[in-house]
Amino acid sequence: MTGKFICMCVYTYLFNETIVSLKRYSDFYIEPTRVALVGSKRLYCIRYILKDMDFTLFIFVFVFGTVVGSFLNVVIFRYNTNFSLGGRSVCLYCGKTLKWYELVPLLSFLAQKGRCATCKSRLSLQYPLVEFATGALFLLSFIYAENYMASAFFYFLPYLFAIMSILLVIVVYDLRHKIIPDKLVFSFILLSLIRPALFLLPGENLPSALLSGPLFSAPFALLFFISRGKWIGLGDAKLVLGIGWFLGIVKAGLAVLFSFWIGALFSIILLFLRGRQFTMKSEIPFAPFLLLGFAIALFVPTDYLLKLLGFSG
Ligand SMILES: [Zn+2]
């Protein structure tokens, strides 16, 4: 048996017929192992056997992402405060040092129903959301690196993880404080500039790769100066500079396009939901939409996106 498998140990009351019909899946098949008889029903431990899919690895990468995500939460909460990044985590309300089992990403939050185990204060939804988002982005990065960067996998993947982490911190910080810290965004820009130096995309040359950053960033900077910062922040223009250099002209164009569309859709929905409370003057941070556009442009195959937009490339 060459296929990698995971033993889910799902104890089910399934009859043989159900399992046999499940077995006909093309990508994976399920091998039932009878464990015990409970009453008249057979108790099965189902083994999912996945052919040609690194499923075990996928789970490992996702879990690794959630662990990094819980560290990113600490960075987001402590950035620009007097707290250092080291030191044990404490409850922000009662100050109690958290035990190891209160620090398990996602699971602790679910097990404690979103409350501190000691003082029962409601914990920020940011914890599980950032953990999940990091896990998901790391998993997508892994699949992307495996498919498109196989030859450079072992240094491209950590690089992609770093890019995703810093983008997430920037986006959540922007959501919380409506500002993008210069130190963070400049680190992202520098990190992005490494990409054209190390890898050129198909059909790309160094001048066009270097042009991509300023090309997309300039309109954002222009919007900032025309509106005197009312429509868009200068931080967004800086963020787009990095996105442009990292993605290259075609993908960066798609990223900006999709972020505007998603942003517009979101504004319209907000306009309907909130009515008069929400005006065009209401400040919505744009960085989250840029991250969404970035992820779509990076992870969805470019030829598919171009076809979707009516370009037969
Ligand atoms: Zn507490």
C-alpha cells in the first residue's frame, strides 16, 4: 500500500453496505476495520486511505499554521505596547498566566466556549479567527509551493509562510487600529523585493518584475493625495508596492482588481444593512480586501481567473 493514510478512528454505527458504497470514491477509498459489536450494530474504525495525496501532511501543515497564528495574535496584541514578545501569555482581563492546555490553538477557545477559564471574561474572536486563517493560508501556501515551486520547495515555502504571516499581522492590526505600521509594511516590501531577485515567473523579465510594484502602487498613492487620505490610506499604497513586487504584473493586477470588487461588494452590503449609519465617509480599512485579492490571485490558477474575466489566455 503506497497511498498515505490517516486513521480517523471514527467510531460509527455503519452497516457494511454503507461502507461498501463509500468505497467507490476515485480519489480515496475507505477501508473499514471492524472493532467491536455493539448490540446489533457493528462498530467500525474507518481508515481513510488517500491515494497520491499528502493528507497527513496537510493536517500537519494546518496545525503548524494555527500554532504560528497563536503567536501572531500575541504579536498583534503586543505590538506598539510596553509588553515584550517574550514571556508567558496571560489573560488580558484577570492577568492569570495561562496553562499549556489553555494555549492550544483553536481547541482551547472551543473547549472554553470563548471564555477565560478563571475569570470567565469573553475572549476576543480574534484568537480563533487568526489561528484558523493562518492555518488555512499555510495549507494553501503548501499546496501552491508543492505544485508550482517544486524545484525550490524547501526555501520557497518558509518564504511564503513569512509573507503570509506578516500580511496577516498587517491586516488584523489595520482592522483593530485603522493604521498600518510603517515598520511592518516596510518589512513586507523588503521581503517582497526578494521574490523577483530569486524567482522570475514564466514570461517575466527583471525590468517588468521591478516595474510591477510602482505600477500598481502609484494609482493608490495618487488616490491618497487627491483625497487627502479620505479614500485610501498611504499604508495601502505601500502594501500594494509589496504585493506588486511579490506577485508580478499579471497576478498583481488580478489581486488589485479582486480586492476592489470584494471591497465594493462589502460596502454595498454594509450600506444596505446599516442604512444611514453608514456613509461613504465611514472608514473601512482596505488592507483586508487586499489580502483577499492577494490570496485569490496567488492561489487560484491565473489562466482560470483570466478565463473567468473573459480573456482567453
Ligand atoms: Zn481571565
